[in-house]
Amino acid sequence: MIEPNRDAPASQDPQRLLQKEAQFWDLQEEKIDSLYARPHDWRFVPKIAEKIIQPRVDTLLRLLDTHKGKIKSLVDIGCGNGWLCHATAKRGIHSIGIDLSPKKIATARRMAQEQGIADRCEFVAGDVMTWAPKHKVDLLTSHGSLHHFPEFQKALDHMVEHHLKPDGLMLFVEPNHEGMAPEVAQFLLKYAQHPFWKRFFDIEFYLEVTGKKTLEGPEGAVDEMNVRHESPAGKEFFGEHIELDAFFSAHFDVIERHFYHYFSSHATNAFYVFMKSKLIRGLWRLALPWIVRRDTRLLRDPKYQQYAEDGLWFMRRKAPPA
Ligand SMILES: C[S@@+](CC[C@H](N)C(=O)[O-])C[C@H]1O[C@@H](n2cnc3c(N)ncnc32)[C@H](O)[C@@H]1O
């Protein structure tokens, strides 16, 4: 392994960035209880997160069922606490999860034991780029992890070449857009500034989380080890502005693609996570399934897709030219 250059900023030294990334996710796992205790994002409110991610889980399960005979093994890249491997192992798929963070991997192994599926799961702590799997698999998955890889294209080429069978499939869920749709941003800002509504929002907590000085101002510099914020490698990726949909379409044969969350996720932060009024939080919670359905329908229209927060791409290698 190449030694990191401690004098260079992490962004200029891939080894150092990787080391920072592993520390970030270890730290996040250590502090995970406090993130759930005071959520800064809908992802840390389990009952809300379940409703918001339901459409993509439905798509994932439908695709696994449709291709059941073909998918016997998978590698989940950047598996975190292993939830995806646990779900696929329960469907009889031999599921291997790899993650940089030893603490996340320890949690993934413990949860597999608790759920009685440890015999169908394998968890590896390490860097996907230096890991040599024993066998190639039928499916490569990533749920929100690919955008944490420095040198994204090189990393993806490496995984496809070394981990995936020649006729294997890929199923990736990744951020599709780094911010909210402009109309959604305007709508939320308008209400957050209104004198009547202003008293309902926990604006101080919002400013603390985003590092902003004012509501309209740009995001401020946030300490790179602030586990409420984007990880060091995630920040680098967004700096590069890679358009994943264009990238995947150019490199692979896209069998299905779907987009999620135009309004439901960002507005949930505003009307639930940063909302002080219990009544409004309750009403938002009740209305959420309808809002999510509306979002999912809206995002079948290509005009809105570019601003969807997340995308799901189901793909295989391109056939070689005849
Ligand atoms: C946003 S988290 C997603 C975790 C999980 N897939 C989920 O849905 O909860 C990104 C994960 O990618 C992992 N990761 C980043 N770079 C990696 C690398 N080079 N090799 C393995 N894992 C990596 C991080 O440790 C982190 O746990």
C-alpha cells in the first residue's frame, strides 16, 4: 500500500482521502445513536425513511424477483451496516458486502447473526479497489456508495472487470442531483421567511447543520469530520459534477432507470425534521405516502427527472460491436 502524504490536502492525495473516508464512516457508526436521537435529515427518522424509500425498495425487489434464476450471488459495494445484503440473503442470494469502515462491518456481521442469515452473508472490511474476491458474482449493487469513490470511473471499471461475471448485472442507487429542484428551493425558502411560518422552523439547527450564515446564503465550510455532513470523498465527487445518468448510459446497457424524490425528501426535512409544530409534523407524516406517490408519478416525466434527488439504474455491460 502506498503511504499517504500527510502534508498534502486530502483532496490531492488519494490514499489520504481514502484514510479520511474510512475514519469518517467509523466515526459516523460510533455516533449513530446520537444521529438517530437528534436527526438532521429524514434518513435518520426510521418511520419516515421507510415511507420515502418504499418505491425504490419495491423496484429493487421486483427486479430481483424478475431475474431470480440468474442472480445467485452479489457484491454490495460500500455496504455500510449491511442492510441490503441482509435483505437479499433472506431471498436466498449469497450476499457479500464490502466497506471501508471496520465498525460498519462489525455492525453488519452482528445484524446478520441476529437475523439468522450469517451463513448466506459475508462481510469484508477494506477498500474495494484492493480487494480480490474469490469468485465473480451475478450482480453488483451499490446503494449510495459509488459517489464516495475517488476516481469514480477508474473505480467502476475496476469493479466491473474484477468482480462481475461477463453476463452479470448491476443495480445502483445513487444521488442524481446534488441539490433540490429550483422550484422546490424557492417554495421552501418563501415559507421559511414568512413571518407567520418563521416561528415554526428550527432555523438555528438548520444553520448549524448546513454551516450557512443566513437562510439564503451559500452552504458554509463544515468540518470534514462533521458526521452530519457529506463525507470527505463525497464532497470531492460533488465537486467534480459527474452526471451519473449520462455516464451510465454512455458506458453500459441501461435495462431500466427510475428517478425518486422531487419534493418528498427535501420538503420532509423542512416540514418534519426542522419543524417545531407537532401538529404540522403529524399532518406531514399522514400526507407523506400521498406525496411520495405523487413524486414517483411526476418523475416518470423526463422534464422533472434531472432534478430527482436519487436515481436507480439497472444495467449490464454493453454488447461488443458485431
Ligand atoms: C453513504 S454510505 C452508504 C452505505 C450503505 N450502502 C447504505 O445504503 O446505508 C457510503 C459507504 O461507502 C463506503 N466506501 C467508500 N469508499 C469505499 C471504498 N473505497 N471501498 C469500500 N467501501 C467504501 C463508506 O465506508 C460508506 O460506508
